[in-house]
Amino acid sequence: MSGISAHPRAMPAADAPADLPHLDIAHFRKPSHDALAAERAAHAPRFLLLYGSLRARSYSRLLAEEAQRLLRAMGGQTRVFDPAGLPLVDDTSEDHPKVRELRECVQWCEGMVWSSPERHGAMTGLMKTQIDWIPLSIGSLRPTQGKTLAVMQVSGGSQSFNAVNQMRLLGRWMRLLTIPNQSSVAKAYQEFDEAGRMKPSAYYDRVVDVVEELVKFTLLTREVAPHLVDRYSERKDKAARANRIVDPASL
């Protein structure tokens, strides 16, 4: 993230609100318009796509691949993660090659697309396993915070929004900037041709809308993500931990 400080200058104590006695002024900052006017990066936006089925004709994969084509047409770089061989969470160590591959892809990207089938009224276990292997923190790094996310689902029957709603909850928990638009493709077996390409329809148009919005939000936010996710409580906690380390009385 170039052109911005992740920690804008603290608000001077003289300007502190008199009616906020519990506020720690040392860590209080006014949101800064200047910090949101960061220098724009020159490289193409980077997107990771995850899908939630290992079937030979996986409609969630086909939907993700359709989104990938659109992302590339709109100037993005893409990677699609193949979840085949990814172990269950806690069934092996973080050094497993597929876990390392997934985590490296997450650190590389600036935005993500999650595409899951709806199974028994929910996202698939495979989709949840991929998300569960993505850590909230790796040392001092927060791999997901401030990155953008688009959610999509396919259904075998009538249109539903259970899977995308679940993925939205997870995106919020991981502090991803989940875009407002989403895609839910009903009776997905009717919406793709023999070659695996999505047929023209209102569903296809909605996918284009989602991808377009994802690219716009990513271009708008990627350089300023550190400012967007920088927060008062974490600044206080970080300072307190640093003081405990250097305070001889705490040893």
C-alpha cells in the first residue's frame, strides 16, 4: 500500500472533546480526508477466486471462471485456487502445501470472489474449510483486513440467498470490505452450456454487475486500506503491549 501512512497523526490534546472523559487522547484520531487521497498504485488490481465444489462439472467453479474472465477483461490479475487436496482444518499443520498455497494467494490478492453452491440451505463444507484456513493474523500481518470481497452462489432449485448471506457474515468477521452487490444463480444446470460457459440471461448480467462493482471498490480502496481498518481499540492495545515489554516492572 503506497502513498499513505497506516497511522495518521494523533489529534492534539488541546482539541480533545471536553465531554469524553474516558477517551484516551493519545490514541484518538480524526478521520483524515488527506489520508484517503493516497497516490494510486500503477499495477493491475489482484483478485483471488475461491469455489466450493469438487464435482467434475462444478457450477460454482464455472461461475468463478466466468467471473475470472470478466475480471481480466476489466484489467485485473487473477488466480483461481483449486481446493482439491486441501485438508480439513486441524487435521494437519499449517505447513501442508495446499494450506501454504492458499495463504500465499490470500496475501497476494487485493480482492476476492467467493463462489459456493448452496447445499442443505448453507454454503458447502469445502467452501467453509477454505475460509477457515485463512487466518485473521499472521504475526503482525492481517491477511484479509481492508481487502474487497464479492460473494456468489449457485443453486440446484429456486433462487436462494442462504449461502451468500453466510459468506457476508464471514467476510464481515474477517474485516473484508464486502461489496453491496451479489449473485445468486438458480437452477444453475440450466445456465451453463456444454462448454461450461454461462448463457446470456439476467443472471449473467448480474454477474457482470457484481464483477464491475468489485473492481471499482478495489480501485477505490486498495491504497487506503490501512487507514480504513486502523482503529482506536487496536492502537490502545498495541501501545499497552509495547509498554509491558519495555517496563522492567512487568518482567
